[in-house]
Amino acid sequence: MSASPRQPSDAAARAGFGTPEERARLKRRKRIGRAFQALTAIPVVLALALIVTLFVDVITDTVSWQVVEPEESGVTWSFAEGARLGGTWEHLVRLELEARGEEPATVLDDPEERRKFRLRNRVELLWWVDGRPFRWAVTNSRDDTVDDVGLFRGLRERHEILAGLEDGQQLRLNPWFDAAFFRKNASRTPMMAGLQNALIGTLWVIGLVILIALPIGVGTAVYLEEYAADNRLTRFIEVNIRNLAGVPSIVYGILGLYAFVRLMNLGPTVLAAALTLALLILPVVVIASREAIKAVPSTLRQASYGLGATKWQTVSRIVLPNAVAGIVTGVILAVARAIGETAPLLLVGAAAFIPRAPDGPLSTYTVIPIQIYSWVAENDREFAHVASAGILALLIVLILLYVAAFWMRRRFERSW
């Protein structure tokens, strides 16, 4: 009987290779695979670390310890003493005026005096005042800030700072990002500065951007995907739309300055800004909408035609309803980009300060990024806290938009 060929051992057979050299090569390939996997994870970890660092830095900078010499009474009240359901502001103003020795009715009953008081004073809930937590105070624009210390340093040194206070001084833990921040307009005084007009201006601009870009962008996508013939002109349009999606935003600002502000004589208004930003996001909306429409299976179209539906009926009742998840997601992400733009709005005349909120498309305006830019340009430690509060507000808006995009995609997602 002839000798049988050499057979691999049981362990080698389980490994799939017979010789020690083959098993060594297999182990080496696995090690290389694990190393490559670890290398691909490094950018993700770095990105997450940078995002966390950004949020921590911004959030901690919205809170600071301040040594303040109040210009007025300097009286503070506990949370229970000041809080009133639906009437906290008036109740605290009444308490402050009584502490100053003034008659509350002279301010609260006179609309003009009430307006002036709002401009010069701010009702806020301080997290810590001279060792007592959560105290209501009415701060004044003429309050003198003796020192401003960061959150963590203040936590370490608050007892030493408190022991070194002079007569009439208070140590406060001041949250710059609070409800009063959204009720105040921009101001030369950090304590009185707020985001109200910039937030309203942003809502006006973005609302008009959606009204302009959504129908034009989706209509263009429907035409190119469902109606346009496959010829040189169509291919030329498609290539240029994709190229426009990568054009720097400042170029759109230059176009908006010439076409809308000067040529159409709109001036530095909400409408000029909305038209400029609509041009900026239009290529993104078109591309996202086309991809969503293209993802709808052709069998659905053929079934619709087989039942006697016209082209328009097929597009409006079959294609668009099944593509709505991708279209809405693309629009929301494009709008999120527009909200954070600064360069094109600087060119088309967004103001750093406006005395009142915009009330129409032809009003002057400011937006959150422009307001943040103006605060950072002040080169003042207290304005840095205000800018951080504005950045945090902008980040929250963007996060809400991304969450809405994710929810809308899951809500309207279709599987075939």
C-alpha cells in the first residue's frame, strides 16, 4: 500500500493552513488588520475629542466669578423670595425699587419709565452670591466689575476672594447664558448685552431662505431627474451645479452685494441677505433632492404608468412622497450651513447693532454669527463671556436642526 500524502495536524486543519510558515503569515495578516483598524479609528477619536473640548470650553466660559461693586441697592433675594409664576420680573423690580427707596408705581405704571428701566437694568438669577446659592438680583449697567475670574479658578480660590472683599463689594457666580440673555438687545455694556434682535433677525433671514430655496431647488431637481433629456446642455447644467456647491461663500457675498444690494436696490435688508444665502444653499438642495428622487425605484414609476397615471401624477403622488425623507434631510442640513455663515452677510451689509428687531423683509437686520463676531472684536474679557453664550446658543440651534434632520429621515424613510 503506497504511503498517503502528509496530512496537516488537527490544530493546523482547524486554522486552515498546514505548515508553520502559513500559520505565521496568517497571524501576521491578522495583526496588520487589527493595526489598520486601530489607525482608522484614530481620526474618529480625535474628532470626538475636539468636539467635546469645544463644548466644554464654550460652556465653562459662559459662567464666571465676578467681584462687583453694585451701583444701586446690591440687595439679593433667595429663589423662593423672588420667583413668581408669570410675574417674576415685575415682582423683583418692585423689590429692587423698594430697596432703593423709590416708589415702584412710578416705574411700573409708566410705559416710558418702564422701558428705560429695562434698558439700564437686568433681572437675573445668580448661581452664588457671597456664599449663598441661587440669588435673584437686579443688576445695573453702571455696576463696577472689579475682577472677573474663570469658573474653575474661581471654584479653587473663592474662599480667598471672598475673604479679600472690600466694603460694598460682592462675589457673584454669574451665568451669562440665561433667560435674560435672550430678552436683551446688543449693548456696549457686557452685563446688558443680549441676543434678542440677532435671534429674531436670524429667524427672519432663514425663514425667507427656506421659502426661496426649497421650491426652486426641489423643482430644479425634479426637472433634471424626471423631465430633462440626456443631452449636452443637461450635462453642462449638472456639472455646474456640482461645481457651485463647492464655491466659497464669500463669492456668493460678492454676487449678492452687486445683484441684490446695488443692482436691485434692496439695500442691506433681510430680503437681500435671504436671496444671497438662498443662492448659497441652492446647489446643495438640488443635489440632495436629485439623489433622493433617484433613489426611488423605477418599478414604482412603471407600476404607476401601468395603471394609467400621467407623468405629473407619477411624480407628484409616487416619486416625491417616497423621496421626501432625503429631500427634507438635505434642506435642513443646507439651512444649518446657512445659519452659521458670516462672510456673505458682512458683504451684503448685515449690521453689528440694530436698535430694534426686524419686522419685515425690507428691514435692517443682524444675525447670530454677526453678533458673535462683533462681541469677539470688543477684545474685552466680559464680552468674551457674552460671545461664548452666543456661540452656545448657535450650537444648540444647529444641534436641534441636525436632530430634526435625523428624525425626519427616520420618520419618512421608505424601504423597498
